[in-house]
Amino acid sequence: MSAFLQTRFAALLGWVKQRSRVADATLVEQINDLLPQTQCGQCKYPGCRPYAEAIVRGEADINQCPPGGKAGIHALAKLLGREAKPLSAEHGIEKPPQLARIREDDCIGCFKCIVACPVDAIIGAPKFLHVVIEDDCTGCELCIAPCPVDCIDLVPAPPPLDPRWRVAMDAA
């Protein structure tokens, strides 16, 4: 092969690789937009975006997100042109949306729930009452285990305001 053809071929491969990266980044964003953004780690990834990246790389399947549930799996399957499948039991079970609530009379202000919250939905200061910002709480349950006085309850969440999820939930 001549040097000219080798140079052209190398340039073409570089262009294809760059286009593939751009397409992958766009697909990651589309997948991430479909995920519930609970950042709970039940999928075995530290958040929704790393899970989306793993799906694009072929390292994770579309059925590993319990908070997204059946509706999320169907939305991902449609986007990716795949067959929908049941939620992986290894990653958890689908539950109704929930929120954390801190019982004021029992909270000792230990700060452990604030550190555990992946979405910064809990506010407070050491040795003072902590409060959950319900609009930000994803119900991921990560604040419950570190609480030494067991003062956090999970309560049913109101229906989602995001129309994407309302449509997805109706379709499921």
C-alpha cells in the first residue's frame, strides 16, 4: 500500500473513531435523561450517568435500575432498539416512589444522613435537627442505614411532576 493510501486510511479511521465518540456521548446523554436520577447505586454503578456510560460500553444491561422499574426498562429498550426484559432481581425490586422523612423528636443531629445523601436533599448542622428537602429527595434509602437512632422513615412520594415519567408510567 502506498504512503498516500496509508495516510488516507489512517485519517479515515481517525474520523470514524471521533464520530463514534460523539455518537456514544450523545447516546449516553439520551440514556441518562431516561434514568430517574436517584443516584442510589442499586445498578452497581455510583450514579445514573456512570450506569448510562456502562450501557453504551456494553458492560451493563438495561434492566438494572429498580427506581426506573418497568417504565424505565421499556423506555431504554425503545431508545436502543432492544427487547424489554424484566427487572434484574440481583439489583433489587421495583417499589412505589418514596421520600425520606426525619422524625424531629428523635433526630440527634449526627450528620451521618447528610453525608450519605447522594443528591444533597438533607440539610442541617451537626447537633441540630436535620430536614429532608422533599423536592430533591429521590427515596434512594441511602440515608437510613447510617442513622444511629433510626429516625428516618420512608413515605409514599407524590406522583412525579416530570411529564416524561408520567407518560412512561402510563405506558408500562
